[in-house]
Amino acid sequence: MKLLITTQVYENYAHNEDGTIGVGDAAYWKAKGGNDYIIKNFRGGEEKAAALVMAVRDRIEQRNDYFEESIIGWDIVEDDYLTEFERDQLEYDGSITFPARELELA
């Protein structure tokens, strides 16, 4: 099995009059898609998966004045599972050039 972790990415589109990026109340966060992360050879159930997601959260999520990436969900999937983006690449390009990002566990 694999553990699939899905994120949402936001970019700050607000700019102040002086050209600097807007922060605080001046921020305007626009959703820009997201990423898929895979942890291979997952063994366990929902409880172990939730704990593992929390354990790798700091390796995935990030936030600054310009960019934010947050985990929005996770699922336990079969070893041969392909993300929607991987399936689209196969359908339209015939190969997967940009696979889901694999997280290595220590």
C-alpha cells in the first residue's frame, strides 16, 4: 500500500502601492492547485496513517508572505494507484514525466 498526501497551494496576489507584497489584512491568497506526495510501503490503518501525516507535516507544509502549501487530505491507496495528474500524463503524453513526489522515511 501507499499513503497519498494531497496539498493545496496558495499564492499572495496582493501588492501594496510601493510594490511590496501585501501582508495581514492586505493579503489576497489565490488558490493555485496543489501537490501529491506518496509514502511507499505503507503498512497500517487509518490511525497509523493519521500519525504519519502529522509526522511528515513539517516536510510538506510551508508558509511565508508570498506562498502557502497546506495538507488538505490523505488516503491509503494500492501500490499501483496513479494520481489524477499521473493518469492525465499517461493519457495525453503516453508517459509520466512528473510523478507524485515520494517522501522517504528515515
